Amino acid sequence: MSCLMVERCGEILFENPDQNAKCVCMLDTTYSGEIGTKKKVKRLLSFQRYFHASRLLRGIIPQAPLHLLDEDYLGQARHMLSKVGMWDFDIFLFDRLTNGNSLVTLLCHLFNTHGLIHHFKLDMVTLHRFLVMVQEDYHSQNPYHNAVHAADVTQAMHCYLKEPKLASFLTPLDIMLGLLAAAAHDVDHPGVNQPFLIKTNHHLANLYQNMSVLENHHWRSTIGMLRESRLLAHLPKEMTQDIEQQLGSLILATDINRQNEFLTRLKAHLHNKDLRLEDAQDRHFMLQIALKCADICNPCRIWEMSKQWSERVCEEFYRQGELEQKFELEISPLCNQQKDSIPSIQIGFMSYIVEPLFREWAHFTGNSALSENMLGHLAHNKDQWKSLLPRQHRSRDSSGSGPDHDHAGQGTESEERTAREGDSP
């Protein structure tokens, strides 16, 4: 399968051409405003990347300036990077200080800090070019699935890679794979979830046969950019093929529908005490778990940041619900602003998705200081959301029947499934 296929991500393809044209127009203009619309007009992504790569091959250097740290203007950002391993790192502030280039700046720093540039003999300009391609492939008009989310996940991944139970076993390749997968795990996300793509007969759903549709697209897009940038072109072919496959395995693991699969395997390993991190397979599995944790770690951040992420993801849900309502589609779980409140969505997500995974991660780390810190924030944030529940929902939650996702009386299994379908609040 070619990684350079033309994929017009963000277009919703209905069988009815008139309905399709209307829906494409709405996705392109309703929420993005004039700037977002102009970006969408230029977003035949594969062609854009091909054109960019062909200019480079002809020796034409792009005129866009390198967004590297400037001694005078970005002193505060440089100071923040000295504390990039702290769990209270404020990615929103960092993104403002870097003029919206948090992902590029963070990755350049982390690649240097971990010695990856030297170890893999990477060209700094080529690395920067690749990272700019990744950052620009995120949709800035998405409230949640944007480059700031990718930078946040990457910073969390960096923290997890430093956990003593894991760090001493990691190779430079493991570290590079973990950081690259974190940075690119949601690249070119259209701002709607997989069920939406399936029920609208989107071309990506057809292409990937309704299986991990978004994750497959994120992976294939990442590989396309890696090849076009030629970042790893100097490495042996067998090694680059292995890197591409391992990146795929990591990114595909972020599919929320595979949550129970990975959680069950992790519990079994910890119960049997048979994890051998000297073994590359076991290390890769723990990298998958670390990336899954990083992807959904927002409820484990300090309240001020966690609340902002929660509001952003719910805004993205509600936008999808409005789109579904406009085109007379069934509104997806968690996407009805009139029925699904932010507190109830968050409490369900914490209870059925986040808490089980992070308890097992804490078990793996031996209840490290970071794990205890995260679980403490998680408990505090859950209490905060409970206090903000509408009164009728608060009584249900205190009785132990779980949050109301407009599925009252269907039990915890239904609520867990509903929380998964929301796609990473």
C-alpha cells in the first residue's frame, strides 16, 4: 500500500453526492473560520507533501524560518525546557512561548537531550523539516486533537521513559520510537471519531476496512512523512523497515477499542511476574502501555490543565454531535451537548478507562513517586468533577451506579463501552 496516497482527510463521503458536498463544506468552514478554511483549501495533504519533497530534491530550500529557540525572544521557553521532566509542565504556556511551535521545539530538545541526534547521526535540518511536517499535519482548528495535544503526550512519554523500572533497559532505538510515536500518534486527525467515519462511509473507513481506521491513517501518514523527509534514509534498509513497523505497532495500540486487550495482558504479566525487559518484545509491549498512558493522561494532570483538556475534548465531541444532527444522523455517545455534561463524561472516562490502566501502571513502576502523584491528581480531579455534576446526576454517582451518559439502567458494561466510544477524553 502506498504511503503517498491522496487522502482528503476531513471530508465526509456520503453515498448521496449532494449530501456529501454539503457535509464537506460544513466540515471545512463551520468551525475553522477564515484561517482554517484557507488551510483546508491547501490540504490535499499527500500532494502538498509530495510537492514539498520534490522542491527539496530539486535543491529549492523552503523560505519558512526554522522555529528554533532564539536567545532573546524565547528565554522563558528555554527555561521551561530545563524542567521538561516535571509532571506539572504547562504545555499550554510552552506553546504560547514558542509561538505555536511546541511540538517541533520540544522534539528537537528531547532528541538532543537523549543523544538521539548523535547516536543515529541525524541531520538537524532534516529532523527539523520532518517535525515541521508532522506539526503542520495536525489540524489547529480541532479543539483537542491538535499539535498541542501531541506535544503534551510527548512530554508525558518523556516522563514515563525516565521511570527507573523502565529507563535502565531502554535502548536509543526504544527511546526514539517512543518519542516519534507520541509526537505523531494523532497526526491529521479529522476531529471526528471512528464510528462517525464508518457510518458516513468515509473513504478512510473503506480503505482500512473499519479496523483502527484513524490509527492506521496516523501511522501511514507518519511513514509517508518519514520517507519524504528522508530523515532515516542513511540507515540500513532493514533498520528503517523495522522502525516503520514498530511505529505502526505503537500507534495502533492507542486505539481505545483495544483498551481491554492491553489491560488484560498487562495484568497477566504483572500477576505472573514474567516481564523480562531485557527482551525486546517485552520492552516494546511496555512502550505500548506507556504510550497508551501518555495518550489519556489528562485526568492525571493538575486540575487547571486537566480541566482545560476536558473542556477541549468535549467541545470536539459536541461539534461532531452538531454535525450529526444537521445531517440527520444518530448522535454518537457523549456528543449530545444537551444530554452529556462535561462532568458526567469525565467521571465515566476516569472510572472505566483511566483508573484501571493507571493502577496497573503504578503496579509496574512499583508505586513510583510519579505514579503516586498522578493517582493523587486523578482522585482529586474526579472529586472536582463530581462536585460540578448536575444535581440529579450527583445523586446517582454517590449511590455507586456510575455516571449518566444517557444510558441509565444499562449497567457498568454499557457505560464502559460508551466511555471508549468517546475516543480519548
